[in-house]
Amino acid sequence: MVDIDVTVRRAGDRDVPALAGLRWRRATQDHGYQGGDRDAFVAALGEWMRGHPGHRAFVAEVGGEVVGMAWLAVVDRVPTADRYARRGGDVQSVFVVPELRGRRVGALLMSAVLEEARRLELEHVTVHSSSRAVAFYTRNGWSHDPQWLSWAAGQ
């Protein structure tokens, strides 16, 4: 494996087209999405980001090109008698272009996301992973917990 120079940083407004492009690529290549208006999606994602400041996007760049992303959703939690300010997080929409998978781009993104979680003093961070990505999360310090349960509409 040849080393590559990867820069990971918090995303901003200027990154909306690249983030939308990665989300679009994931939908079309990984999930078989066939249609839609990509320009409308770029605009909708930008508007969504501005309306959801609790969602923090991070991007990975190689040679000035955005090649990966990860999102951290920060959620306020109900206060307890001894802790009035509580927050948790959820990792969402992690994606690295297929040609750079296995090159530590995802690991660097996850490191940045978890550093942000530490900085924000989040109590815990969750992730809903595809079966393909479970090994990635395990390698990057995540573990299974029998107390975490999930529910999905339509069940």
C-alpha cells in the first residue's frame, strides 16, 4: 500500500457540493438509485445543513479533492438530578470513495469525529452500521453493547 496524504477537517458551506456529490455517489453506486435532480439535491443539502447546526460534517481530502465524509449528530439528553447538561452523539453517513477504501481515510475521519465528541464531552456516541462496515468500526475502537436496542418503522 502506498501512503497517501490525507487531510481531515470540519466541513463548511463551501463543501456542500462535495458532500452532496458523495451522498449522490453512495445512493447511485452502492444503493442503485436511478434518478433525480442532482443540482436540486445540492441545494437541499445546503439548506438542510444550515437548518441543522447540531449535525457536524467532516471531510477527508486527498490532493485538494473531497474523497470521504462522516457526520456527527449531537443530541441533547434529558437532565438528571446531578447533571443538568447532557449530550450524546450519533455517527451518520460515513462514506469513502471505493478506490480509497482500506487506505486509512475512514479511520482518520472517525478519529476526527471522536475527537469532536470528546471535545464536546458527549456521554456516548452510537452508530448504525451496515454489516459490511462492522469490522471497520471494531478496528477503530467501537464495541457491541447488549443494552443498545433499536426500533425501525414498519416492524
